[in-house]
Amino acid sequence: MKYLLTSFLAFVVALLLYNNYPKFTLFGAFFLQLPLANYLSIQQAPGLLRSNLEFNFSGVRCITSNLLNPRKSANMTALRAIKQVFLAVEQSEGAGARVRRSIGTPKLRNFSPFLMLDHFTVSPGAGFPDHPHRGQETITYLLEGAMDHEDFAGNAGTIEAGDLQFMTAGRGIMHAEMPRQNLDGSPNVGMQLWVDLPEKLKACEPRYRDLRAKEIPQIEVDGGKASIKIISGRSHGTDSVQELAYTPVWIFDITVKPGGKVTQELPIGWNAFAYTLGGVTLFGSKGNQRTVGPYHNVVFDQKGDAVSAEADPSAEEDGKFVLVAGLPLDQKVFQYGPFVLNSQEQVYQAMLDYQSHSNGFERAAGWE
């Protein structure tokens, strides 16, 4: 309590300096944050993952925020510019599946922490049979149908339309993802995103986390003209289910009705993209907008803290897209198929371990 009172008094003094004496701006800005921010970060939110707005001064963690910056309105946002827009071309993958891959192609590589994005369509009899992974996390979002999964550790389950599966491969896993046969013969449709693991977690134990559609918060904005499913992260004051993946990633499924608009804040410095699923959506600010149809990847600049999207009032259908942002990892990436490590030697070792059923792949021997 004594520390909190001291912090508050320092905060008030710094606030006066910050607002009334320009030459003390830097001094005031630092002390405006230091005592109270340190107290809040240690006492109120231990273990909380911080964005890159956090900095370190003499071993003390400090944060910046609108609350601690009286010169910036809490409603002010800097919209991100669009770096590029490109079509995800359909190709064959697995056993008869069709995928539209956008990340992990010559169009978009080295987009940390993202390694690959597939928009897949799996018809009856097709699928993704037994295959290994090491060193990454996969996030599977099923849009239509149902998908069965099982692995060599005895884990098994099914995700249905609207559900997600977060899988951490860690030191090694072998699994299969096969679609249910729908009674009407319709295909199973979904998205799979590969996310890199921090180097220190590459050898962690594999794990799963299924997120059911009913667990996902959904909000409406712009008077009901836009809806947001908050799969991971925060939107307009509403938080998602926590602890879904090791690498910090925000994911939103957004629908914008004709005439509607949505502005979604994102952590500064994170890489971000939108993948369009249907309709026509206008991304960006007025005078610098891009009109984007289905099956395109919209890549945003790191600068800025929000993205904006809207649907023209004359549009014949809703604009639908998934918006994703992730914390870039400062590490090298060496990838060979499903093995994602930090050096070429580690990739060779992963291949050897898989072939010899060792160092995490012991249970792959004879598994079907």
C-alpha cells in the first residue's frame, strides 16, 4: 500500500511536468510510467504477455498506454497501410485435397511468426493422412463439415463447423486429419495456419486445445452492421478464451454487412493480414482503400495500431474475412516440410529422429 501511494504521488507530479513544462517532456514521460506501471505489471498482472510497447529501464519493466499518455485520446487510432494484396491460387495437397495457399509461397514468406496459411476444401475420400510435425503450432479453423483427428499418443477427437483446434507439435508428433463423410456429399472446408514456436519451446511436449464454437465470444459493432467472432485476442473491450497457443496470436472472424464498417485495433509492431472468404470488402482509409474480392490475402504494414474494413452500401452480399495478427519472433527459420527449426543441422536431426523413431518420435513406429 505504501508503494502504491508513493507511485501515485510520483504519477501526479510527473503528469504536471508532462503537461505544463515542455522541456521536462522526456523526464515527465518516463516518471509518468515508471512507478505506477511497474506496480501494476508486478502486482496486478503477473505472467501477462506484454506487447512491444513495453520497455526496460535499469531492470524495471515499464509500459506505455493511452491511460498513461494524457496527450493521446483513448479513441485515437493510426490505421495500418496495405503492403500488398494477392490471390491465393488453388493447388493440390495431401490425398486429394485442394488448398489455396497464401502464406508460405513466393508471394509471402518470412512473415514471422506465420509459416503457412491454407484455405482447404476436402471432398469425400480425400484428406491429410499420417504425417509428422516438429517445432511449430498449427491452428485449424473448420468452416463447413467436420474433421476427425488422431495422433500416435492416443489423442483423438472431432471438430465441427465453427470449431478450432490448436496443436503444439513441440519436439515431435505424428497425426492424421481426415474429414467426416457428409450425408449430402458436400466437401469439408476450413483454414489451417502454421505458427512458429519460440526457439526455447521447440522441444516442448506436444499438446492440443480444442476451441468449440460456443466458447467463442461474438460481438456486434456499427449498430449491428458488422459482427466479430473473437477467436483469440481482444476486440472492443471483449476478450477471447485464454492460453490457446504459446506464440501470441490474435484471430478474428469478421462479417460486414452492406454499408457497415469495422475498425479493429491490433498490437503495434505485430505482423497482420486478412484473408477474404466471401463478398467484396474495402480495406484501408478513405482515399487509400483497396477493393478486395474472395480468396485474397491482404498484408498490412507493421506501423499503426488498427485496421479498417467496410462493405459498400450497394454490395449484394456481406464481406467476410479472417483477420490475424501475431508477435514476430526474432529468430532464424529453417523449414523442410513439416519440420520447422532454427538451423539446418536441427532440420537434419529432425529427419533422422523421425526415420529412426527417436527423440520424440518413438511412438511413430508401427502407428497407423
